Amino acid sequence: MEFAAILAAGLRDWVDFGVIIGILMLNATVGWYQEKQAADVVASLKGDIAMKAQVVRDGQEQEIRAREIVPGDIIIIEEGQVIPADARLICAYDNPSAFAEYQELQQRQGELLNEKEPERDSRESDDDDDQEGHDDLKGTSLVACDQSSITGESLAVDKYMGDLVYYTTGCKRGKAFSVVTASAKTSFVGRTAALVQSAKDQGHFNAIMNSIGTTLLVIVVAWILIAWIGGIFHHLMIATPENDSQNLLHYALILLIIGVPVGLPVVTTATLAVGAAYLAKQKAIVQKLTAIESLAGVDILCSDKTGTLTANQLSIREPYVAEGQDVNWMMAVAALASSHNLKSLDPIDKVTVLTLKRYPKARQILQKGWKTERFTPFDPVSKRITSVCSCDGTKYTCVKGAPKAILALSDFSKETVNLFKQKATEFAHRGFRSLGVAVQKDDESWTLLGMLPMFDPPREDTAQTIAEAKQLGLNVKMLTGDAIAIAKETCRMLALGTKVYNSQRLISGGLSGAMQHDLVERADGFAEVFPEHKYQVVEMLQQRGHLTAMTGDGVNDAPSLKKADCGIAVEGASEAAQTAADIVFLEPGLSTIVDAIKVARQIFQRMKAYVQYRIALCLHLEIYLVTSMVIINETIRVQLVVFLALFADLATVAVAYDNAHYEARPVEWQLPKVWFVSVVLGILLAMGTWVIRGSMFLPNGGIIENFGSVQEILFLQVALTENWLIFVTRGGRTWPSWQLVGAVLGVDIIATMFCLFGWLSGPPEVDNPPDQAVQTASGSTSIVTVVVIWAFSIGVTIVLALVYFVLNKIPWIDNLGRQTRSRSDTQMENIIGHLSKLAIEHEMDTAAGIDFYHLTTKRVEEEEGE
């Protein structure tokens, strides 16, 4: 279109030049406004979930947004918080006087670095020395940080005075002051994220739009060549006569204007932006617009259990108490083995503390002056929480966690172990999660106190939502860290299917290759999953051709959220999960996700309707005008063609606000079908225009009643049939919105005014053979002729609607270009499966003084260890 503007300026068609520039500005303005409007709505919601930080400014503690932090700020890091910037630990929160000790530490480290400076490689970073540290300089651990999102370590890492803590990692224990060394963008994680963002990945949606645009450009170049060949046979000049459209460069200008739809990217982007704003009102924040298209095509939803399928409202039922133990003592120990940070209580810790209301004697025990000496939070490896406490000079090590983890503390008697396992299995079959409790007094042996059965009921709307999801062609798979019996019971309550497997079967279950992929594809869910299992499930489903959505909330879910075609951070998700996700939900439950999928499919339907409409428009005018140029040496004047292009974009921007239906199965572009249907519609439109034009060669003037102008009649007929085509391609399942009807009607009235008053019609063109009808010099057309054109255009639109309806009812056309979602390459999957069992072994021949590498089978012990 920009090239067309340059060509118009070169031909000194200033009206065309001005209108083309106006079209470009209009599209740019509309696109900018719609994106800004959506961005404003999303930004207002993002403010509610923006990361906060506690800083010390002007001698006082203040809460500010993390993005307002600057290097040099003193921030407070505490248990349960996501670290808002790279920072260096100064001292414990309850011991601010240790700042002098920190300064001394910095000085001593500086002296050691200066001593080693001559030996130091200039390429080593300062951070390397900081991280290596010196044991004699570290002192006491101040906090423990979960760095799994950076290093992959499952266990929390102890951080000492002077150590660096990193942006987006989570503090699992402790509370300390630290000084900011780098804010978010310049942090270790921020620099890595910048590298990822700089990678050029145009995405699926942009690839589709680019392919359509490129194809249309190739087609228009071919039509220009045909028009020029016909023009040469008609003895047309290159650029003269100057004020006439009948020359080769004007032919090229006309076809460029109509052949490449400048509004295509703008209208589709505006449609996505309006959809994003609507989703934001439904409490779903779209991080990138193209995620809407991905969500519309999702056919498998991998959902976590807690908070999504269940209500995340834990309650403790009647506990199992070991023989000879007191239930009040057990509840007191369970409470002691809980976090004391009331700001960020884990749901399990929270329900443990709240249950003390039912046990007044347990509360009396806790009032005896207990002191916590060391607290180790839950981690996915040990699967337990440990707290070392003291009371009346006696040390108690209090532990609660998964039953298997509690039994692994010591060699308990066989009868005790069997009874414990039996109770855990019984609770699991009833849908209860079991929490074992044990205590060690001083250095005595461990004592099993009992087990707390916890129940998290399914949400009231989950079963109905899953049934609705199945009707939409969605396959819901549950991924949970709970035991397999609990997972199966939950699935049974939700009518989700009970083909639930232990996640260990994915890695060490003896399956590989195609069998492993088949297991993942057919399973209803997996239990006892770790983050790497989620990632593996997503990867295998994608390899089978499925578009997969993944829900998650923790830092460990970030890799699988990033890997999924549409990553969804559920309500209450960590900042790391929100950053990795494509869409962030602020409302709990699966129904929110299913509603968002419906909206995404409606948005997709609007875009698809517009794309079909716009391709058909391009083909309509290209077919008619080129055949007209070649056969009768005639075209529609370039000034009128420019306004046809303007009207096409002006009216259909409102398609972003149209009422649309959603498909009952996952959607996809089906480009072969889009092109086939668009070509048929374009040919029919061209035939309709030729009927109008051919009638005017009749002796009675054909469609012209009293008087008229060929140029204006063609202009009005093309404008009406093209504008009304959007009502055909949008389908008839819903009524069009008033915005779309109003926009189209407004453009139709303006086009009618053009025809009535002969605006920009110019003198009648010389065609061969000549017209028999009476044409006015002013280009005006009688009102009777205008009414006939409207009636004829309505008839053409009805024919188009009937043809479109029939085309979509023919099975082979309806499925044209539809991809098979479950496709497998068994041979390749088996090859990869066998390769995964191989390892490279290094050996050295000491006699010959050489070393070499060779392939060997992985040891079973290594596989089990992994």
C-alpha cells in the first residue's frame, strides 16, 4: 500500500495519494487505539497482582511495587516472599546491629580478592568469587531460597551474610535485610529473559497472516502481468493520458490497492485486542495477544487438582492416633512443625493451626513457652516439614509430612509400619490426603504419633464444567502431587475417568518410545507428579500433534507453562508462574478456564470470518477488473477504487465487536478450506458484477433507468455486495451486532451518495464495444437505478449465502485442511526411546596412555536414582 502511495504521487494523482495515506493512517490509528484500550484494561488488573516489596526508606519500612526498586535500596526478605530484585544479604531482621559485622566481612573479602588478583583470569565474573565464598567468612545462614527456577535444585539453598539472592526466587525460611545490587531488568534472571525475548519467533498466528499476505501479493503480481499484456494489445501507453485510468501504471496502481488488504493485520489485531479486553473483564489477563488463538485451538487441558478441580479448602477429619499416644500431644506437635509466618501460611499449615480450636488441651500445651531453634520448610524431595523446638530445657524435633517420608525417619517395627500404611491407604480410598506426625525427644528414638486425614472437596461446579469441556472437544487430564488412590477417588467424584497412573511409570516404569507416548495420550491423569513429569507430559502430547494447555501456580511449574501451547497461571499463582504463563487467571476454578476457551473460539470465529471476507474481496475485483481490462479495455477509475478499499476496511473494523458463535470442537485455520471457499465467493461476486456490466450493453440500457453512469453503478454494486459479504462469512448462528450493522449501513449510505451525485466519476470511459445506455456527463444516476442496484445486490448476497451454507455442509470441504490431532511417528518415537537408555562411557587405557569413549546401556541403579 505504501508502494501504491508512491506510485500515485509519481502519477500526480493527488486525490488517490491523499486517500491512500488516509487509509494507512486510519488503520494505524484504529490498531493503536484498540491495542491501547485493551492494554489499559489488562494493565489495571495487572496492578492488582504486581509484585510488592518491603523497603527501608527515610528510616521507615514501606511497601512499594517491585518495579520501583533501585540499586542501593535496603529491602526486607522473608519467608514466603518472592525476591523482588538481585540483592546481597546484610544481616538478620531481628539483629540489625550485625550491619557492622557485614561491613567487616566485605572488607575482609575485598582483601582476599586483592591478594588473588594477579592469579585471576580476567574473564571470570565477580559473582563467581561471591558464590564460592570462604567458609570462615560465611557465619550463620540467614535465609534459605528456592532457586529451582534458575538452577533446577529441588532443595532450598542456604544463604549467608554477604551472599547474593536472585530476583524471582522464593524465600523458604528466615527474614533478613539485604541491599539491592540490580533491579529486575538488569538482574541475572532479567538479562536471561531479555535474551529470550530477543529471539525472533514470529509465532503461529503471525505465520498464518504472513502466508496469506504473501500469497495475495503473488496473486496480484500475476494479475498485473495479465492486465499489462492485455493493455499492450489494446495499445495503451505506460503513463498517459495523464488524467485517465486507462494506462499501464494506473492499472498496476488499481490492482495494488485492491490486491493487498492493508486492513488485514489491523482488523485481526484489533479483534484480538478487543477480545483481550473482554477476557480481562472476566478476570483473565492475556500476556500476549496471540495466546488467544492458541487457547481457541487447545484440545487437551492438563489441570492441577488443588484449587482448580477442588475448592482448596482443606479440612482435617477425625485423626488416626497411634496406640498409647495422646491426640492433644499429636496436634501440638503438628502445630509446632508449622511455619510461624502468618503472612504466608501454607494451606496445610493453616488448616493444622485452625484445627487447634477443636483441641483446647493441645493449645494449653503450646502455651508453655516453646522456642523454635530451627525450622526446615517443606521441600518436594524429603516431603516433610521439620522444626527443632525446646521447652523446659528439653529439645524436641517435630516432623509432619507424607506417610512414606515419616516412616523413613527410623526403623519402626513391622507391625507399626503395616498399620500406618494400612491407615494411609484407607484414607486415600476415601479421598483423604494423609499427613503423618512424629516427634523425637532429645536424642531418643523417633515416636510415631499418628496421622491427620485432610479432605479438599471438589468445587461445586467442577463436574458440570468437565462435562461441558468434553462437549467442547476438550480432553481434561489431572496432574496432581497426591497419592494415586486420592487422585482416582477425586476423578471418580468428578466423572473424569479413572485411568490414573503413578508418574514414575513415565520414567522408570519400563515403558519407552511409542508405548510411553500412548500411555500419556490415553491416561486420564497422573499422580505423585514432579515438575519434570509435567514438562514431559506436555512435550509428549505436543509430539503427538495435540495443542495443549497447562495450568500451574508454583515456581516449579514455570518450565511446563512455558512449554505448553497455552500456559495458564491459576488464581494465587507465584510471580514466576505468572511470568512464564500466556494467560493469568484471577478467579479460581476450571469453569473460568472453560469460559475463556469459549470466548477465545468466538474471537477466532470473528478473525476467520474477516479473513475469508477479505480474500474474497481481493479476488472479486482482481477477477472482474483484469477481465474487464483485457476484454473491453475498461476499468473502474482509480479514485473510486481507492474509496472501495477504504470502505472495505472502514466497515469491517466493527467485526471486532460482532456477536460470534463458538465451535463445539477445537478450531484451526484450515487454510485450504479458507482459500477454497474464498475463491468460490470471489468468482461469484465477479460474475454478479459482470451481469450488471453486461446488461448495460443491451439496447435498452439494461439496469440503467432514465440515466446513469457506468462508473458509479459499478462502484455502488461492488461496494454493496462486498460490504454485505461479511454477513455471509460470519455465519448465521448469531445475529450481527449493532456496531457491525451500523458501520456497514453507514458505508452503504455514503456509497449510494457517490452514485446519486456522481462524485469522482469523471468523464465516461471509451470502451470497446461501446455502451448503448445513456450516460450523464456529470456522472449522476437516477434514484430508480439506485433502487434496482440495491435489489440486485440483495439477490447476489442471498445466492452467496446459500452457496456458503452448502459448502460448509459438504463433509470433504468442511474437513479440508483439518489436521489429525493424534498423529504418531512410531518408528521415530521408538528410536528416541532406545537412545534414551544409552549412555556415553569414558575409559582410559593406562598402558597405551590413551582414553576413549563408547556407547553403553545405562545402569539400572542410575535410572532408579534419577
